[in-house]
Amino acid sequence: MLPQLPDGFTALITGASGGIGSALVDALLDEPRLARLHAISRRPVVRDDERLTPHTLDLATEQGLEALGKALDGQPLHLVINAMGMLHDETDGIAPEKKLDDLDAVALGRLLHVNAVTPALLLKTLTPSLKGHHTALIGSLSARVGSIDDNRLGGWYAYRASKAAHNMLMKTASVELRRLNPNACLLCLHPGTTDTALSAPFQSRVPEGKLFTPSFVAERLLAVMSERLPSDTGEFRDWNDQPIAW
């Protein structure tokens, strides 16, 4: 797994208490070459492993990003996986839109902030840890519905738009990061429909065999990242290592 990373590599996972994030934490802790894993989430992440450093932070806030930057203090990161994301919030009445009449400015702004703005500001915060000449492999979870070319069903305005914005921000950041670190590789990754709280209200529509367990998705995402080189930076790929049209 991840042969391009050095022995004693340092990793960081955001959304580490969520379904995919938690599975990624477990998968990385199974890797003997791992030296340190920073697990970032709004809820505590607990494992019986001294290599784990949990940070209970809300990265959607300026205070959370500032606290993360101070905690890392520019130490090199070899692997970063952003597993944050939002599709719905029953408490606030946010759900995927079926038609234009369903559009709401507050909901649209919130999804854009969580799914696009926050991952970009995360990269800004992590830049001191990513620049240099060390291997820096970064994956940020996107979604196939963020593909403009692949949009044939319509609906889900806010989620589609937020993931499309995410992809543009990550693609743009990949250009700059390559100048800051020639060994950096930044990817947008579609995990497929995963059996998590994010997809729970919509799982009845998923074709048989296409609802994946978090552990399977974590394994596949790490396998896809294991095949990447710095020359692949800026790509958009799915869990099966297939390219996705922007």
C-alpha cells in the first residue's frame, strides 16, 4: 500500500469520525510503515495506537483551521485525505433539491462552504506542511455528480454545484502545489455510494452490488492513490481507478 511514501510517513485524515474517514484511519493504522496519523474530526477519534494523534476540531470554522495549523507547525505531511462532506441535514431541513423551486440560498451556501470552500482553506492551512521536496500525496473526496459533463438527470443543485466547485478549486491548487513541491500529487476521488449516514436516505435507489462498505471504499481509495505519480496531479478518478470527465 502506498509504495511511493517513505518509511515512517506522516498522514492526516479529515472527517475521521465519519464512515469513510474512520475506515481510512483503521486501514492506515494497519500499515506498519506509518509513523504518525493526525485524525481530524468534530467528534473524538479513539484507537489504542500510540501513532494516532486525534484533533477534535471543526475545520469549517476559522478557529478550527487556525488550531490545526498551530498543532502541525509546518511539520511535513506525506499523505493527506480529505473525507469531509455534506449532502443533507435533517435538523436544518436541508435535502437534495428535485427542482428549481426547491432552491434555498442558505442551504446552497452551506453546502458550498462545507464541500468546496473548506477543503480549499484546508489546503491553504496545510501548505507549510506540503511544500518542499518530500512526497506529498493528497486526495480529496468528490462525487461523480460533480461532473458537469456527466449531468444528465438534473436535480441535486447544491450538492452538484458544491462538488463541481470543489473540483475546480482542487484542480487549481494542484497547479500551484506542483510549483511548491515537485513531488506533490493532488487528486479528486469519487468513492462510490458508500453505506454511511450521508447516503442513508437514498440507498433504496442504489442498484444491487453498488452500495459499498466503508472498509471496501477505504481499501479502494488507497489502492487508487497507490498507483499515482506526481505527473498524475490534478486528476479526477473513481474508486475503480477510472477517470471521470470534469
